[in-house]
Amino acid sequence: MTYKNESVTKIAAWLNEKKIPFIPFSALDIRERKIIQEILALLRFLDFPPDDLSLATFLSGDLLEKELSRTNISISRNRLHDFILICRQRKKYPLYTAFRDQYGEIWSRYFELLFKTVGFSPLYDLTTQIYRLFNVFESFPEEEASLVRLLEVIKKFEGQGKNNLREFLLFSKQVSGDEGLWTIEVAAEIEAVRIMTIHKAKGLGFPVVILVLFPEVPLYPTFYLQENKVATYPPEFYVLKLKKEIVKNCPDLESVYEEHRKKEMVNRLNTLYVALTRACDELYIIGIKGKRSYYPLKIFEDLELLSEPEYQPNQPKPLAKKRAPGKERKEYLHPQISCSHKFISSKKNNL
């Protein structure tokens, strides 16, 4: 478990190098699957036809290309891509009208019925109609789990008394809430390391958790919003461009800056709390630091919770090559990660 998706990628590379089977949970989110992204792009276009970007995304995707190839319609993806570029250059807006005029056969076969029924058909029926028109299960048998999961999400969405397409599209973009809803379930008996971000682990529990902590340097925004508390209606907001050096001499601006800093720190601590409470039996923490200590490893150092001395991989020390005079930079025969590793082992109940 770790903070960012970039770190998940690093850990996956380490496990792959050691030939340890693993399952990255980021790959189990169906919204990350290309075929699902194309279907959502088609739904966004149907919800708002002037959305040229969503239509262009679908026209340039695998779903339409495979279906046209299956029905022997000789229109390649490159040809459609060129058509989109020409429409943009000649400012033919909206794109769907130009596409309807240029490719009337494709429009009438695949898009016209959807275009007419959107807003009238239930969302579930609209999606299954897309599945039938583009033969998604036949063309993408390897994506069956993702396609079925999308229908299950829609069914649950409609089970809450909701049926608005735009509301569902907004719901699909949310990063908070029940993330497991969008995730393909993995059988518990599969013996593999589960790799995920802390955010993905919300609501989950595991017998053993290894938490990998990379240095997290806070990135403060350049612009801040401040509400004018004097105004009653409509509410007024000020957009402030602040830096640490600017706010030192202005108490009002410093309060805005400090309020955001405190909120950010609380959010970071809440995330760390989630990470520390996912283990049912054992929790191992690996902290990776550079020359300076950063959050969150610094918290454990300040609390003196480091139960093991510094640990270095059992590899030969780097040897410097001799270089020509005047060149000081060193080249290493054995590249190493330029950071030290601390290993903290603790039972969950002792934290």
C-alpha cells in the first residue's frame, strides 16, 4: 500500500523483477479500462451532442474500428482521424452534423437510434443497446468482466431512484465515495500481492499490510479563494495569488494561507490513519527517505517509533570509474537507489 499511483507502478516493477505474482488494484478499476472509457465518451456525446471531444474520442477508438471491420465497412481509423482534423481546421461545428453528412450509412446504422432514444430510455437499457449495436462482448471477450461490472454499477445507480444520464456521468468522475463499486472483484483464494493506493484501500481490511512511504512534499496552490463575509447575496469570492513570502507582512492574507495549510495537514493525517488501520494482524512500514526527512516518515522519527536500524540492500557498494582530469562526476558500476531505507515492524495494536 502506498500514497500515489506512481509509487504503485514502482512497487509493481520491483515485484515483477523478483517474479512475485501481484495484482495492481488500479488496473481493476473499470474506469481505467480503454473500452469503458470509450463507452462513457459515447454516453457523454449522447447527453450533450455539441461535445465534439467526446464524439472524436469514440470515433478514434477501438470499439468502432472493430465493429466496422467486422461488418466489412472499409473505413479505417486513420481516415476517421483525418476527417476529425479537417473538420477542426475548417471549423465544421458541431462535429456530429458533419459526420452524419459524410458517413450517413454509419450514422443511420449505429448512432441514429441512440440519438433518438436518449433521454427516453432508462440508462440501463441505453447501455445494453450500445452493447448490442457494437457487439462489445463478441469483439472484446477479454473485457467481459469490465463490461458486466459497468452494467452492475448502472443497475445499482438506478436502484437508488436515479436515472439521469448526466447525473450518472458526473457520478462516474467522482473520486470519493464507494470506490469498490467500480472495481472488479478478485477471488480471495488467488495467491498474489495486492498493490493499491491508500485511497483505494478505504473500507478494506487485510491480514498483513506492508505500507511503503515515499517522501511527500506538500504542494501548495498558487491561487486561493476567500469569501467576502460582508456580502449577503449573491456570495462574493476573491481569488488571491499567495506565496509564503507575501503573507508574512499581511495578517489577513496569512490567515487564509494558514487555514488552507491546516486543512491540507488534516487531510494528510486522515489518509495516514486509513493506511495504519487496514491491517488485521500485522503491519509493516517501509520508509524511504533522502538527505532530509519529509512527511510522513518524519512523524515516526519524531515519535521515536523506528524499531529497526537503517537497512541497506545486500548489494556491493558502488565503485567509481576513473575519469579524465577536470571531470568530477562519478559513474557507478552498480547503480543504487540514492536513498536509505528504514524498516519499521509493528503489530497493529502497538501503534
